[in-house]
Amino acid sequence: MGALNALIAVCLSYVALLFLVAFFAERSAMRGRGGWLRSPLVYTLSLSIYCTAWTFYGAVGYAARSGLEYLTIYIGPSLVMVGWWWILRKLVRIGRSQRITSVADLISSRFGKSNLLAVCVTILAVISATPYIALQLQSVTLSFAVFAEAGGGGQTVYTGESTALWVAMGLSLFTVVFGTRNLDANERHHGVVMAIAVEAVVKLFALLAVGVFVVWGISGGVSETLNRIDASQLGQWQVNGGRWAGLIMLSAAAFLCLPRMFQVLVVENDDEGHLRTASWAFPLYVMLMSLFVVPIAVVGLDLLPEGSNPDLFVLTVPLSQGQQGLAMLSFLGGFSSATSMVIVAAIALSTMVSNHIVMPIFLRMTGGSASVSGDVRHVVLLSRRVSITAVVMLGYIYYRLTGGGEALAAIGLVSFAGVAQVLPAMLGGIFWRGATRLGALAGLSVGFVIWLYALFLPSFGPGFILSEAALLNGPFGIDWLRPQALFGIAGMDPLVHALLWSMMLNSVAFFTVSVMTFPSPLERLQGAQFVNVFQHSGGPRSWSGGVAQSEDLMIMAQRILGAAEARALFQREAARQGLRGDLPEPSPDFLENLERELSGSVGGATAHAMVGQIVGGMSVSVEDLMAVADETAQMMEYSNRLEAQSREVTRTARQLREANSKLTRLSVQKDAFLSQISHELRTPMTSIRAFSEILRDSDGLSGNELNKYASIIHDEALRLTRLLDDLLDLSVLENGQVNLNLRHGHLGDLLDRSVAAAAASDDGRRLRLTRDTATEALSLHTDLDRLSQVFINLIANARKYCDADQPTLEIRVTDHGDLLWVDFVDNGSGISTDAQDVIFEKFARIGEPRVGGAGLGLAISRQIMQRLGGEITYLRGESGAAFRVSLPRAAMAAQ
Amino acid sequence: MTNSADEPVGPRPTIFVEKQTYRMRRIMDAARLVPLLGVVLFAIPLLWPRGPDMGIMTSRTILYLFGVWVVLILVTMRLSYVLRSLPPADRSTDRGGAL
Amino acid sequence: MAKKVLLIEDEPNIIEAISFILSRDGWQVDTHSNGHDATEVVREKMPDVLILDVMLPGRSGYDILRDLRSGGGTETLPILMLTARGQNKDREMAEKYGANRFMTKPFANSEVLEAVRNLVGV
């Protein structure tokens, strides 16, 4: 009795100590002096709630039964921590930037704030955590019982049930006091975290102390201990490969998905930098926790009588050696493990239950008026306190109903497998933007059902819901539905079997449904934020958003509407509100207006969400919205690009058609080329031949006649020569074999000479010239002869083809910056549009009066201008025929 | 996210970076590799002969497993120490493990 | 009374040459130098022989030929076509539209004289 009383006294003082620690931590934090509370060490120690009583006591029992397999439970989380850069870093960043409050909140937020998903995760979490809480209560009760026995048998006063109840009530009280002290802010509980950090130290110290006692106190040293191990029934390395790999995976998954682990890893995280320290410190912690497990198990198997419960070796071995103090320490270690787990689990679960089940129901019942009156805080606190008590009591009731025992001991891994069902949705959610709400829902449901059917229900043994017959032969005798041999895969370890099927089908359902469904705008928004959390969230945001930022709205609107339009809209609104400046007040009118404007670009729902988020300032950062806005802009740009491309294609097609018709015309022209050249050569030759025959054959021609016919022959011969010269000239120019004779000259002089030369071949028609000699005062550096050839041709053409009664040619010179334009415009009827395309081709003579010339002039002019680096073009829109000679600046002499 | 004309947040990621930044990126790569190394090393005992007679002694296995554990802890400790000097800006331009 | 020849041709030198040759042989030579109103001129003058150039300003010689053959009393008028393009295509066109004779420039003066004489059966 004395021992038990002492134990209770120690226990109570220990609990009192924890209250004090939590209280002072909370007070320091409130006074802003809690710097030491937020150290990486405290963070790492708080993670130790992973090591519950199940691991404190159970690991030794596990080792005693199955050898080294217990290590998988620690190796999995170690690998996750060591690989923090992959997942945890992202989870923590998302948790902080999205103000995530629980694992259910994470899943729900990611998938468009779906409360249905949150409810599913919450139910799953509660179902799998309740047996686990019961397990903790059982371990405390059992350890009490051990001391009670050791204290001298026949303790009829003492009953396990009352212990469990007391413990449950105490834990509820502690959790309510420190877990719901502050609702506000980031859900961090400094007092609780500090207390569990202290408990973490106690349990590690206790286990190490027992271990050191066993290795050096009982076995007599390290090598002796190792010999002892090899000599024991655990001496052979024996492991089921499937279980080894499966359990490592399972514990790693559970480490991420367990609500209480998520609470300490993500929600209570104060600084992302702490994760860096924890990445090696936490593996070190669990390594130390598991270091002496095998020695204790081996020594326990050696020393204690056959049939002793190996789950209690940590207590019974010191007791059997008369080490009451050590046993007491060990008891405190186990007590710490159990209590810290229950406390954090209760906080995590109550947050989920309260936020996702109680509050939505309450809000619906009050018709949403509560959220306006600002009266909700009180309700939330109350609902959370009730939830905590309910969760702990649920564990107690479960414990009472199942009555403890072996079934409970196995529940640890079953519970792990349950929460692990969240993993596909979680990882898919943070790494894959294609994951959708329905996909997550499908995956979770499938995984949950299989887990329930193949693992959870069978874990109670036959007779509990599933009859023995159903367990052995499948429900209704359907063989391939046997819970522990689904689809006929028999002979597998039941746990690995359930894990394999549930995780596989869960993932498949998640993926398939995600691929087939389309996410809502909010889902896509959240997906982008989660997956790209490192790109657009510099860090956690303050909750004090609240006030709508016109400037933010402006920036966002600019990204969606375009700068000019957005500015115009804002200025209009500001003017309407009678404000000076560009930014209007975010009045409801204006916001509604803006939303309408935005919805034109991004759709109504998204626009609503975006404006709502900026104005509400709560869960989406401006940067995130920018990212979405940019994505929209990108999509619009992309579709614009597509449009442009199709326009381009149309344009190209048109150009091709044009080129084709031009080619056709050219080909007709080329066909005509031979007959043209033939015609041009034969015509003068006809005259020559005819008159030379006349001269030869005719007698009695007068001197006048002789003279006249001879000069006709002479002129036609000259014409023939000129034609041949032109052809050669063109051929040389076209082949680029021409040598330019670059000289300095004066534009005015050049035009004078050209006019004179054109007049020299005057056929009698008068052509009036209009020139502005002032503009012609420009120096040139070019091939003056060639340029003059072009001018002469144009003047001669005007003289030949201008059909006005009083033909007038205007020569305009324009100095156009880097180009010099010399325009030749006559007052005739001009050249028809379809002829304009071909006038620069060879023999493309148009117009009616044929006044000599072979139709090569413009073709030659064009070639010349190309050689001179300029061009000659037909000017549309003038009244008469108009040609423009453009000379590049380089052709103008440097001044 | 492909880059459009204007990237909203942070500087545009560049292709060529300073030597120190390059060093950092490779250390991040190493940090990503550690858990994979751990998985392989912890799976190795599965390949050892098992059985009543020819089996490996448990003590050997314990020494191996805890040895691996310690090595992983030391490597992670070293890497996280180096990554400590990572400027926050650089952390945010990191593509969140997507690289 | 001298037989009448109408020459429709736009090159002044060729007009001069042919007029000279035929006048010396005793023909009365009328000339016309564009295609616009050539048909009307032919019907008005009603020559014994028509010498028609193909490349005329305003209207092609072939068009004029077709018009003349389509009625107005010129269906059987003897017509000599002249062209400087000298391709088979041109000869075929001339035959198709009903020219009595087709000659390619440059020609021998005696050939033209011979052809004109033959056309009126002198």
C-alpha cells in the first residue's frame, strides 16, 4: 500500500509540475518573453509524442515477441525526418502560409475548402485514434497494477477501472486548461508544448536509465549483453521481408498523417528553421529510445518467470532487482508517454471535430447570423472543450468496453494503417495540381472501407460484427471477399495484406477520379497555392488582414484586365466617389462592380473568390492571387497567340494565293516574252527590209525619196540597236554584274540633265514640268549616270503616256530622314490597279498609244534602283501616274 | 508554371548562377538523396541469409542497423548545418522539391 | 478603175513602205492606223483587198477579222493578215477566223504584191 501511495504521490506531484511548467510557459509566451520556448530543441522534443506508451512499454514486448521488427516503427519516421527536404518542408510551409489547423483542414483547404472531405478525415481520425487513446489508458492502468502487486498483494481497494477514469479526467482537465486557453492565433499552445517537451526528456531519460542498468548493472557490459542476446531465443536475425518493408512504409506514412503528429510537426511549428534541427535530432531521439529495447527484452525473458507480460518488462525488470527508484522513474516515463500522447491527440482531434463538425452545424442552426455578430469565439472555445472531453472519454469508454488485453495491444499498427489512408490525398494534394476533391474523396472512402473491412473489424477477432464464418470463408461464403485474403491472395500477413490493398486501391481511386473530374475554380486556386507554395508565399502572413487594400485590388485588376483598362476603371470609380487621385475606397458598390469586371476574364466564381479574399484578407495572399491572375493572363495570351497564329496562317495563305496568281501572270508574260521580243525585233526589221528592197528594186526614185527611205532604214536600225542595248542592259543588271560608278553630284543638276536628255528625243509633244528647285538642293553620292537613266525613263514615260490635254509632270523631292524621295506625278489618267502590279515587268507595256520603246524602261529602272540600294514604286492614290524613287540616306553625301 | 512576359513574384530564376548558389543547389540535391540512401541501407538486411542455422546473429544486425542510423543522422546534421546559411530568398525560389 | 487596198497598220514606216510598193503597182491604197474603229472604216470604204496587222492599238487584228467575217457584207472580203509575232499559234488563229492569207514580218516586197494580186484574182 505504501508503494502505491508513494506512487500516487509522485504521480500527483509530477502532474502538478507539468501544470506549473505549462502555466509558466504560457505566461512567458503571453508576455512576449517566450524566446526560449521557441527553440529547435523544444520543437524536436515535442515531436517525441510519436513515442507513446505503446512504444515505451510495447517496444520491449514487441522485441520479446518478434525480435528486431519493432525497429521499423522508428525507422520509418527517421527516414521521413531525414528526408525533410522532400515533404515536411513543404507541409510546414503550406501549413504556415495557409493557416492550417489540422490534417483534416489541410485536405479540405487543398480541395477547395470542402467540408465533406474534412468530415471524412475527421471521422477516420477519430475512429483510428480512439483505440489508441484507450491503449494509453490501459498502459497507465497496467503499470499502476504492477506497483500495486509489488506493494504487497491483495489490494482489493484498487481497481483498474477507477485508475483509468481518474487518468482520463485528469488528462481532460489539463488539455482543456492549456489546450483551449487561446483560440486565436495560429493555434499554438506554448504551455502544452513545453509540458510535453519536459515529458519527452523524462521518458527518454527513464528508458535510458533502465537500459543502462540492464546492460551494465545486470549483464555486465556491452559485449556481454551482445553475447546474451545472441544466446537468447532472439539470437537469430529473423524477419518477414514484407512486414519489414511494409511497416517501415506504414510508420512513415502514419508519422505524416497522424493528427497529433501533424499538430506538433506543422501546426505548433514556430519557425521553419526548427525543422532543420529536428531533421537529425528527432532520428537521434528515436534511435536512443530504441537502443536498449532488445537488451531489456532479453534480460526480461531471462530473469522473469515464464508467462510474464513482456509489455511490462521496463517496469518489472527493475522491480525484480529491487530497484524501486528506477522502477518509479520508469513508471514516470511510461506515464509521460501516455499522457503527452493523449493530450496532443485530444487537442488535434478536438480542433478537427469542433471546426469541421460542431461549428458548421452550429452555424447552420443559427442561420449564419452568428458569424456576423462576432459572437463565435465563445462558441468555438466551448465546442472545443466539449470535444476534448468527448475524445478522451471516448477512449475511456472504448477501453472499458473491450476490457483491455491482447486485442488492444495489436491496435497500434491497425490505427497507423487507418490514418495512413490520408497519405495519397495529402501527398497528391501538395505535389500534384491535377488532384481533385472528388478524387480525394474517392481515394479516402475506398481506403477507409478496405481498412475497416480487412483490418479494423477482424482485429477484434471473430464475432465482432464479422462472424467467424465470414472471416474464414468470406461473407455469404464468397471466397474471394475473405477479409484477410481479398481476391484470393491468401497466406499473407494480415496487416501487410490490408495495407497493400487499401493503399493501392486508395491511390488508384484517387488518381483515376482526379483525372476524370474537373476541379472548381477555388480548388484550382488552392491547388496552385499548395503545389507552388515555394514560389508565391514568402512566408506566413499575418491574420490581421481585414482591411481591403485598394492598391492590392488595383494590382490584381491590372493583371487581369490590363493596365490601362484597370486604371481607367479605378479612376472612374474614384471620380464617382468624389475622391481625388486614382484609388477609390473599397465600398461594396465598387467591389461588386470590380467583381463583375473581373468575372468577364476569369469567370464569376473565381472573381468572387479573388475579390473576397483580398477584401477578407484571410486565407489567400495577394501573391497567390497574382499567381492565378498571371495564369489567367497566360492562358489569354496563349489563346491570343493561337488566334494570331491562325491569322498568320490566313495571311500566309493569302500571300501564297497572291504569289500564285502573280506567278501565273508572270508565266503568261514569259510565254509572251518570245513573241514580244520577236515582235519588237521584227517590226524595225520589216521597215528596214521593205525600204532596202525598195531602194534596190525601184527605179527612178527622187533624191528626196532616196534620202527619206535611207533615213528610215537608219532610224529603224538605231531602234533595233537601242532595243538590243536595253536587253543587254537589263540582263547585266539582273545578273548583278553591273559596276557602279559612284560619284558626288547635286540632285538639282541631275534632274536638269535628265529633263534635257528626255527632251532631246522629243517627238513633238509638249510636257510641262513643275519643280521646286529649293528642295532639290541636295548632294548625292551615287551612280549618277544610272540614277539619271531612271529619271530620264520616268520623264520620257510621262511624255509618252500622259493622256491629259496639257500634260504636266510634277517632280517633288522630299527629304524623309533616312530616305530621299523623288516623286514623278503626271496629270494623266494614271495606271489601272491591276496593271500596277506588272508595270515593272519586262515588256509590260500598257496604255494605248504605242510610241516606240520596247517596254523595258521600268524593268531596267527597277533593277537600277535595287543596285543603288533604293527602290522605285508606283504611288497609289495620286490623280495621275505617279512613281516614287526612294534613295537611302547612304546615297546622300555626308555633309 | 511557364514564364510569361512578367513573372509576378520574385526575380526570374536564372540559368547560370554564382558558384556559391550552385554549391547550395547541389547540397539541396544531396538532402533529397539522404532518405533514399536510408531506404536502401535499411533494406539490405532483408538480403542476408535467414534461418535457424545459417542465420546472422542478432547482435550483428543490431550493430549494422544502428550504425546506418548513426551515419544517416550525422549526414543529415552536416547537411542541415550547411543549409542553415541558405538565404530565405533562395529558399523561396527553390521549386519546392520539384526540380 | 484601180482596185482599192485598205491597209490597217500602226507602224508609220511600214505603212509608208507598203503604200509605196502597192501604189507603184497601180493600186489605190487607203491606210488606217488604229483598231478602235477599224471595222467601221472597212465597211465604209469597202476595199477590194484588206491588209490587216495583228498588233494594233485599241483592238486586236483577230477581233476585227472575226467581226468582219460575221456579217455586214465583208464575209468574203479578201484579207491578208500581217504579224510580227510569227508563231504557229498566230497562223492557226488567223485561219480559224477566216483570213485568206497570212504573212509574217519581215516580208519580201514582191511577196506582198503577189499575195494582194492573187487575192483579187488579177
